[in-house]
Amino acid sequence: MRKTVVATALCALLLLVSAPPAAAAGDGDGVRIVNLNLLHGVFCPAETDGCLAPDRVDLLMRQLEDADCPEVVGLQEINAVLAKLLAKAVPKTCDGDYEIVPSGKPTTLDTERVLTTLPITSTKVEKLVGGFRTATRVVMKSSIGPLVLVVTHQEGDPEGKPPGPPCRNCPPPCKEQQAPIFVCQTVAAAALADDAGGSKAVRVLMGDFNVTPASARYQGLIAAGWVDTYTLAGNAECDASTSEGCTAGRDDKTLESLQDPTKRQAERIDFIFVKSPASCEQPQTDTASDDDGVGTGLWNDEPTVDGPGGLAWTSDHTGVSADISCGK
């Protein structure tokens, strides 16, 4: 049964080999998606203004335009400062085509924001067990059918310790699965994606999960039919000695780490997972961005040479991206 589910899920992706740069993938053959933990900057020295938060938002906007304005962008670690900066910068970016959801002032220092050029049919923000983390769902219309996106930032497993006892007060489906608290965050986020869009929807679950592919939580998602777009595209696993394929590891407390182009990453904990409906063609994968500005793999993993404020990096994390289409 597990092989059947995973085989079906592998139909989730048909990565575009090429697309005219003037065409929006959301209106053509596919949808381009970017995921990034933007870094709230609250642990940076006060005099650095959140590790140059205004400049980092400006750099992100420039990177989105350089990538021909991906249709969907999911961001994590959005606090009140970053939310305000985004609200000001996004309407000036990509001809003002992006809508920001959810709206309003964040209630914690670590929430999600989705920027999209696609028509939105519904949104929902769910508080995860632990009281601090959330998962944000946005359902959109797209050329590949209903697109159900869930963006989340999750707690990592306790270092050097077992996951812990089952969460007694966790809601379904965590309670039925006897899931520990942090495992429940992943189970609940996946369930939020499964519980919308209908049978023809393509589902995307993405964010900073704070666990690696070796973790039981990652493996549980794969067993449940979620496909890691990074590995499906044939990308090499993270090599900490070279930083190739890695998304996290830079210091999140100093401006110097964001201005130093030699600062690299050491682990892969940021993912874009996809689940598809049953009627998809055999997927083809391509790591290159071709002519549409976005490939499947790491996003902006090379340092910027002329960033505002001397920035080499937008965040302590490296983004990940996917170029998704689904045949019928």
C-alpha cells in the first residue's frame, strides 16, 4: 500500500523544461514556488535594526523580480516589523501583482506570509501544539487545478533526546497517531493541507521544518505520500563540508554573518513537498531555471555581490524553489 501511495504522489511534479520569460507560469503550464525563512532578526544587536531588516526585504524584492516574479512565495519568521516592511515593499514589486496573505499585524514574532499572483479562494491559519508555531493554508486557482498551499515553521526535535511521550491534549489526527508534541506539529500541518481543495487539488506543504531528511518526521511525510521536490529533481543531498545542497547553518544573531559571502550552510531543513491527484503524467524533472527564472532546488544559494547595506545574504536560511506542472 505504501508503494502505491508514493507512486501516486510521484505524479505530483512535471517540472517545466522551458517557458517563455514573458509568460506567467501560473497562467500557462505550471506554477513556480519559492520558500524562504526570512529571519525575524530579533536576536540581532539592536543597533543593526534586526540585521538590516529593511535592506533584507528590499533585497528579497529584487531577487523576486530577478526570478521573473514566481507565482507563489511562502515566507516564515514574519514578525510585526517584517510584516510592515513587506506591506510597503510588495506593492512596488512585480508591477504590484502580488497579494499578501494573511493580512493584519502578526500576533507573535514568527508567523507566515504568502505572496501570490494567483486567485485566492480561501485562507486559514492554524495554531500548532505548543502555542507558538502556526501553519498557514492558502487555497488558490491555478493552471494545474486547485492549489492547496500550507506554509509552516516548526520546532526541531530535542537535540540528543527522543521525541518524548505522546501529546495527551493534541487534537486529531495527532491523538489517534499517539504523536509527541513536535511530531504533532508536522502531522497537523500535513492534515491541514489534506483537508482542503477536493480530489483534484495539487497540495504543497513547505517551510522550515528544523529537521533533516534523516528524521522520522521527514520519513513519515514521505510514507504518507508527500514527495520532496528537491530530491525528485535529482539534486544531491546536503554536504556540510561544501555547503552544497544545504539550507541552514549561518548565524542568525549577527549582521556580519549576512554580510560575509563566505558564510555557508551545513544542513537541509527547508523543504517543498508535493502531493498530487491521481491523474498525472509521468513526471519529468529539471533543476535548471531555464527561461522562467525558477528551477527546482536551492534558491539564491550564491551570495549577492552588491546587496544593500553590504548584504551578501537575505537571510540565515537559503531558499528552496520548485517549478511545478501536472499533466492530465
